[in-house]
Amino acid sequence: MLTRLEARTRVIQGASKLALMACCVSLGFVVVATAFPQRRTLEKLESKRKLAQERERMVVAERDHRRIELRALREDPAYLEIHARDRLDYCREGERVLRFRRDR
């Protein structure tokens, strides 16, 4: 009778350990399952941030280029002459002008 009682106790202890383990595993799956949508949202936001940073770098580079060009137009007479001659299609007598088309 004592061995039967010990056997039942072992079975109940094993079943309770198994139930506890199943609860822990299911809780782990719930935690992981709720993390996936947040992870996808985070990845989308990161990609948007990278695109915005790239656009910002391009705008800053364009602004710097425009500032340099404006300063050269105001302060450098040689640059101003070259820029004006190019824009108005003027050339000096005996001068050859080569033009290259840019593909955009």
C-alpha cells in the first residue's frame, strides 16, 4: 500500500512539473509572439529614419554647394565671367568651346 501511495505521489509530482513546464513554455511563446509586431514596426521606423537622414545629407550637400557657388559669384570675377559666358553662350574670338551633354 505504501508503494502504491509513493507511486501515485510521484505521478502527481511529475504531472505538476509537466504542467508547470507547459505553462512556462506557453507564456514564453506569448511573450515572443507579442514582440514580433513591435519588431516589425521598429524595423519600419528605422528604415524611414535612414531614408530621412539620407535626404537630409543630400539637402545639406546641395545647400553647401549653392553657398559656395553664391560666394564665388559675388567674390570671384573670373568665376562670374565663366558662369556668365557659359549661360549666355558667349565666346571670345578664336576661342573654341567644347560642350558635353549630361545624362540625368
